[in-house]
Amino acid sequence: MVDLDNLTAISNSGKYPNLLNSADVDAVKEIIEVYPDLFTVDYNNGCGIRKSSSATKYGFRQPVPTGVSQYQYFDGSLGENKLFPYLQNFKFLYFENNVMVEELLSFEPIPLIAPTIESICQLALETTGNNNLLKGLLDILDNTDGDYDVVTINISRVNKHIKIGLVKSPIAKVSDEIYKYVGTRSNTKIYQSCMGLTNSIEDKLYDNSEVYLPEMIIECDENGLLKQIGYSLSTHFMKDAPEGTSPNDNISKWTERHQSHNASVAGIASISDWTEELSTWEHNSNAVFGATIMTASADGISKEYIYGLG
């Protein structure tokens, strides 16, 4: 289920007018009413929120079978792909205006090598109808040195859109060939925007201290590869001890990782638009700081914030 009492209490506190207000609580309640079969008392659905200047989406955890090559989409259809056996045991379904628009899949890290690229391109083609230019970009990132792993794929069959999240080695420099591929020339707006974004968060992209966990985000729609580059910045470690353990099992390691987590949240919040709200979000019961996604395109840099409960 979803902890509506907690959502309501945080909203009523008035401390998070941008992150969580009464309109958000009402939207979550409506989704639960429209799709009651997704919410059962014996499963923690959590509540993920994705906010940008253009949209707000609400996500809920659902169980996923693991170790099999087939995946059942929200509409009931079955997909088959060599990536699916590496799925983790949950996904998030994201809703916008009471319509399920995105299925966020999480994977055990899959090295970005030739067979992986082939499978990604297949999935992109099935989702969007067009994977033009995607393979060329992935080939540049080809993980022969263990620099990139596939960890998330966000599928929108409704909008014919797919996002691939590639976790980056903290010592792997982003090649200039990436910017040239999406921006053509160094004097184009897209090239300069991508370079500007990378330079502005360089300390977080190339961090070898296990504080930040950066992902490169690549997107395709029905027109093929989008000429943009995104980065998702999240924490390297969770706030709490792993499920089934307690801090006292290894208090020194827990303290070290807890401090790393707090430093990461503070650093990411500091480059966000809602710094104060994001930096204190996890002070609430069961609250989770997710990530900030920054995307560079010819139009400049846009931001999306991901956070939630449980």
C-alpha cells in the first residue's frame, strides 16, 4: 500500500510547497482509486515523485519476476529481450493525469558491450519504432574498459519514448566524441550546452570517493536518438542499513556510508532549484532522496527531481 497518512502529514507541514503539496496528495489518492488492483495491504508500493518544469509524475513499486527473458508490460503484452533476465525484483509504474506513462525498470549492472548494445537497440525499436543513431552513440561508449553499465531503462509505450541509464565509472572521462556525435560541431548550441553541463558538475561526475553515483541518460523517441545528453546524480549509498541488517552489525562501516550519503544529498541539493526542501526531505519518516536529472540540449539545461517515500 501507499502511506497516505505520511504523505498528508508532510504536505500539511507546509515545509515542502514545491516537493509535496495538497494537489500531489490528491493526485496520488486518485490514482489509487482508479487502479485499486495495483495496491495491496501486503506489499509496500512506496510513492515516487518526479517533478520538472513541464510535468509531475507519480510512481509506485510493483514486483517483477527475475531471471527470465520475458517481461509483461502494463498493457498485458509480453516482450522478450536478452536484458530482461537481469531485472531486479521490482519496477516503478509512473502515472501522469491518471494515465500510466512510464515503466521504470532496474537491472543488475550489465556491461555495455556489443551484445548489450544490440539488445538495447532492439528494445528501443520495439518501444519507439525508431532507433536511428542510437547504436552509433552506444558504440562510442562501448564498455571494453568497464566504464559504463546499464542499470535503468525507462519505457513509455504510450509516448513512444525510452531512456537508458548508464552508470559511469568514477574515473571514466566522458569522451569529446559524445558531444561531437550529438552536437556535430563545437560551435553548435547542443555541443556547448553538453560541455557546459559536464563542466559544471565535473566534481560529481569524476568522484572516486564513493559519494556520488552518476548515470548518463540517453533518450530516443519516434524520431530516433534525441540530440541531448543527461546526467542523473544520486547517492552512492542508501540512507539506512540494507534490508535485513542493522547499523550495529558493522557500526563503523554504517557510519562511514551514512556520512557519505548525507554529503551526497547536500551536494546534489546545492545545485538544485529547491535546495532547502531537497536537503531536508529525508528528515521526514521513510522519506527517500532519489536523484536530480540534468539534461543538456540546444534549448539549454533542464532539471527533473526524483524523490518519495518508502
